[in-house]
Amino acid sequence: MLTKGYKDAAAVISGSVLEGHVRSLAVRNSINVTAGTRTRSVDELLIELVKEGQVSESQRKIAAGWYGLRNEAAHGHYANVVASDVDRMIDGIRDFMIRYPA
């Protein structure tokens, strides 16, 4: 998708993959993915994963940045989404999923 010039769609899709993986990782580590009736944010779950020693603090910050890029694209802030950043994001998310399997 990215190679076809759809950088924004690629950012949203890869960010959604990251979100799903973080949620699965949280469940695997007995971290609640909801708080009452509210679904907990990716940022909240990443913080909990750091507290549990499952993800490093530096990796949490990187993943939060990727998710921020996903949000920029999803909310129509296309000028803030650079194709080369999305390319690195996709590679980084792939590595994150391998390093921290759910």
C-alpha cells in the first residue's frame, strides 16, 4: 500500500495492527484492556506493560510515536504524515511484534 503512494492509509492500517498487538500483549499479561465501560488507550496499555516489565520505557515511547503518526493520518492531518516515516513505522512495528510476541 505504501509503495502505491497511500501513505496515510498505510499509517492507519499499520497503527491499527500495533493497537491490536498491544491489546493482545496486555491480555496475555493479565492487564485489563477496559476500565469500566471504557476501552483503555494504547498509551495506557503501554504504560502498564512497562510497569509489568514486559516492554522497555524507550520502546514504549517509540511505539507511542508510531501510534501518534497513525492518529495524525486517521484524523486527516495528512501534511504531518511523511512516507519515509511510515516506512520506518511499518518496519518498527514488525520488529516490535517479533520482539514482544503476544
